[in-house]
Amino acid sequence: MLDKLRDRISGFTLGLGRGAAQVMPSPTAWTVVGVMFSVLAAAFFATGGYRGELGGGISVLVSGFLDVVDGAVARATGRISRRGAFLDSTLDRLGETSIYLGVLLGNYTSPVIVFVALSCSLLVSYSRAKADSLSVNLAGVGIGERSERLVVLVVASLVGLLAYGVLLVAALAAVTFATRVARVTATLKENVATRAPAGEAAPVSS
């Protein structure tokens, strides 16, 4: 949902990218810095208590902002590439995993809830990557994309309710994963039906 907002403020982000490129022209370098803030967030969360939540929440906020910056720099400098896209996506998963590890070590909530939140978050990302490989666009599909999940964690951390934030992330990610699976299976089924020769029934998969 929030990813759609990026298209509406593309003019602003392009200007942001040009300015950031004057400081550091490599999009990948910005991605790495963003991951470092995710690891810093994990370190804060691991200390436990509200101070850990506050430091972790602020660090996640900075990491999320830098995730916008790296893409903006890539567009502003014309350095959009498959290599960069791969590194960005992979390092994002590394950063996200680090954050939940910190939450787990900080004892904010049940390990089971943390596991479900992380697992469903990774499944949301995987489903989109797999759908892309099958030429099915899932951009903006679901209410719990990475941007939304980060916002939930930031807000929950800053108000001292991280445990509820993780639970909400788990729910949003689970719903989004289910929505994406339904969308892809429906789309691929339509494609099979469309390509079936006249007079022949489309194959049905169990």
C-alpha cells in the first residue's frame, strides 16, 4: 500500500536521490548503510526494556528512510541494474531478520510470535519474487508489505508496545501472504484457461 505512495511522490524522491548522490553516488553503499541501521536496531532491541524499544524504533525508522534513498539514488544516477536489485532485496531480508533476532533476544514477546512474524514476512517477500519470475505483478498487493511492517514496528516501539506491534506484523504478513497466493493462483489459472485450444478443456491441477 505504502509502495504506491512512492509513485505519487516520485518527483520528491528524485530530488532526494540527486542530493544524496552528491554525498555518496553508489546506491549499494546506501543499501549497506541501511542494513547497518537494521543491525543497530537489533542491538538496541536485544537490550530489552523501553530504552531498547526507543533506540530500536528510531534505528528502524532511519533504516526504512535509507531504503527509500538507495532506490532514489539509483534512479537519479541511472544506476538501476539487476545486480543492484538483487543486492537490495537480499540485504533487506538480512536487515529484517536481524531486527527480529533483536526482538527475540530482548524478550518482548513470545518466541513463537516472533517466529511467525518473521516467517510470514519472509514468505510475503518470497511470494512476490516467485510471482515476478512467473510474470505476475504483485506490487501493492496486500496490506502488510515491507513498508507497512516497518511502520508498525516503529510506531509500536516508540510508544512502548513492541509486543503488540510484532503480533500485528504477524497478522498483517499472514493475511498478505494468503492474499498473494490467492492472486497468483487465480491469475495463472486464468492464463491456462486462456491458452487452452478451442474445444479442449483447460487442464486442472489438484
